[in-house]
Amino acid sequence: MAHGTRVEHDLVGDKEVPADAYYGVHTVRAVENFAITGSTIARLPGLVTSLAAVKQAAAQAHRDLGLLPADIADAIIEACAEIRSGRLADQFVVDPVQGGAGTSTNMNANEVIANRALEILGHPRGSYDVIHPLGHVNLGQSTNDVYPTAVRLALVASVRALDESMKALADAFGLKAQEFGDVLKMGRTQLQDAVPMTLGQEFTTYAVMIEEDRRRLTEAAALLLECNLGGTAIGTGINGHPRYAELACSHLAGISGEPVRPAGDFIEATQDCGAFVQLSGVLKRVAVKLSKTCNDLRLMSSGPTAGLGEISLPPVQAGSSIMPGKVNPVIPEVVNQVAFEVIGNDLTVTMAAEAGQLQLNAFEPVIAYSLLRSLAHLRAACDTLATRCVPGITAHRRHLHDTVHRSIGLVTALAPHIGYGACTVLARRALATGRTIKDLAAESGLLNGDELDTILRPEALTRPHATDRASAPPVGQPTT
């Protein structure tokens, strides 16, 4: 052993490994070969802990089957439990984007677990004649079933975390909807005045959209719980015990707390990335709708004097280095940018899933990297919006009230009573003179003041209600 290093051997030849490293020769070569993202799989802790869970389940199954000596199995199980608790995270040093369909990630885990298990049994690191990374830790396994199973578990955990953040955001919008339930405003279609609504109805919409997407995420997560663990290289189960898949999945379910189940057809499951594409599509859906919501918040808060000026977002930082007093909608803006990233990641996942050939998709590392980043960033975006923006939104009540009563959109409420044609005439006059629909309707004698007050009361403007249409002229027939 060289000073400060130990020498390990693989099919390429000898290689020096830092003496204090838990990883080994395969990991060192992967670090040299794949310097892509500037990051490591340690920065994806869910993937590391999921790998350890899979390796622990495999060791427990092989101990049950009598294929691993109890002392070696127990040491491997203990090492995996330590990694799942967060220990040795700094030893997972390979780049998450790598060639080899995830082999480098699997080897990194095998080596760290083997060397920690050796320590537990009182042997120095690198004593692979006692516990071998491949012969023992990787027994009955292949990268092609271990890696995608770990990715699926990591994604499910991340989906659960995103779901919690989305619920908090939906709740925040729901509370604002209650607060703004009595605030009348103009609804808009194509950025033009439409008909009145309440600001509470508008904010309820945002909560409902998020809740819909939470259900879609739950459906996507359920597809990820079917795994090919036990299929080994291409799904045929070569070098695996006939009972291994069932036992390993059972142990994995117990370790992870997720109802993991074996795939119905391991050959199909080894090459099929459909569940990843499904999840990516749902994440894109979440991103698009969050971004649209943030566009609305930016529009409604535009101004403060030369825009819509319907709401104010909480000021969280100065907005300009040259314009004193300017405050920008920076929280919605950052959520927009996360959405753009997620939409781009969806294209990456789509192309990588399509690019698989025959019995394996070699591009699952970039699929995993893209999806885990999307999930993490969407969660952070939801948390930021829920804590730094939505609770502090205020309504400009007087301004909103005035815009409703100045808007020609009010004329729509009169159409069932005086006809479409008469309303068209009123709308044109209102635009030409700047006078209100209510004043012009009263002046024309089409309706009296009491009738107008009844028709234009807020509860009649913002929800369905019965209307006596018997006295109204035919649709489209002018009356003046």
C-alpha cells in the first residue's frame, strides 16, 4: 500500500485509492470519467438513502435464503442503516449524470457499503477477500434492477415532500380566498373587462388548481411503486434465486414504508421508462399552472399607480438600483423561472426515455437527475410562494369597487332584463361619454333605480340566480 493510499484492482488494472476512502477503484474511475454537473450524488440524498435501502433489502433477502453468511449480511445491513441515517454521505462522490446506465452509482454504493461493513467486522478497508463489493453487497443484483428501483423510491419520497408543500400553498390561497370573499372586482377575458366576480373566487381558483394537481401527483407516484428488483441484467433474473424478487420487495417495503411491489413482467419493466415520463408530465402540468398563477399575481399587482393595481404583494426587497422606491414582484418571478426549468427538464426526460434501445435504457441517470431537480425546485418554489408572498397579499378594495362600477362589463347583468341590443347601445354610450352603465340605464328609463339596485347587487353579479326574462325584448333587438 502506497503512503496515504491503498491499491485496488479492476479489469482496467491497478489504481490508487485514498487510504481513508470508503469508496474504491470503480468509484475513482467514475469520478475521473464523468465531470459533468460539478455535483455528486451526495447532493441527491434521497437517491443515496434509497440505494442503501435497496442494498439492505437485498442483504436481508439473501440472508433469509441462506446465500449470505449471517455475519456478513448483518454487517452489510448495519452499514446500509447508517447510510440511510445520513452517515457517510460525503463518500458518494460520482457525478449524477454518467454513462453506463447508473453503473457508477451502483458501484459507489457497493464499495462504500462493503468497506463500512468490513470496519464493522474489524477488518481494514479494501479487505475484499472478506466482504466483496460485488460478490457480497451486489449479490444477485444488477445495476439494471438496483438503480431504477432506487430512483423510483427516491422519486416517490420527493413526490411526498412536494405534495406537502403544495398542500401548504393551497391552504395559503384558501385563507386569502376567505379574506377576500366580499371584495367585488371585474373579471377579465383576453385582458378585457368581462363580468364581475369576487377576489375570493379568483383566489379559490388557485387553491383548486393546486389540489387537482396533488391528485395527479398521487396517481403518478403509484406507478413508481412497481419495480424490477430481482430482474437482474435484462429482466430474466439470471444469477438470482427464484424467491429473491418477492423477498427483496417485501423487505424493501418494510424498510422504506412504501408499498413496493414486483413488476408483472421484469423484462418489460427493465426497459420501460413510461412511469418516469408520466411523472415528468405531471410536474410540467404543476409548473405551467403555478407559473400562470404567478403571472396573474404580477398582473393584478402591476403599478402601483400606472397598472391594474388591484392587489399589493408584500415588499420583500428593494427592486431597483436606479429607481428609488421601486418594488418588484420577485417571489412570483422566481417561481416563474422554476417553472421554465421544470418544463425544460420534461423535454430532457422525454428525449432520454425515447432514446432507450432494446432491453435497457442507458439514459436513466439524466432522467433521475432531471426529475429529482424538478421535484426539489418545485417544492422550494411552493414553500417560497406560500411563506414569502401569499399571506402578505392585500386587496385595494376601494379601487376594485370603483372599477366594477365604472366598467361597461356591468351591462351583461342587464341583458336578461332589457335585451342584448339595448345593452349594446348602453355600452357604446358609456365608452363614448365616460359615464356609468347604471346612470345611463336609469336615464334611459329602461329600468328604475330600485330595479337597477337589485340587478346590480354583488350577490347577483357573481353567481347564478333566477331571472324573470318575460319582459325582456328578443335577443339582439335594440330598444332605443
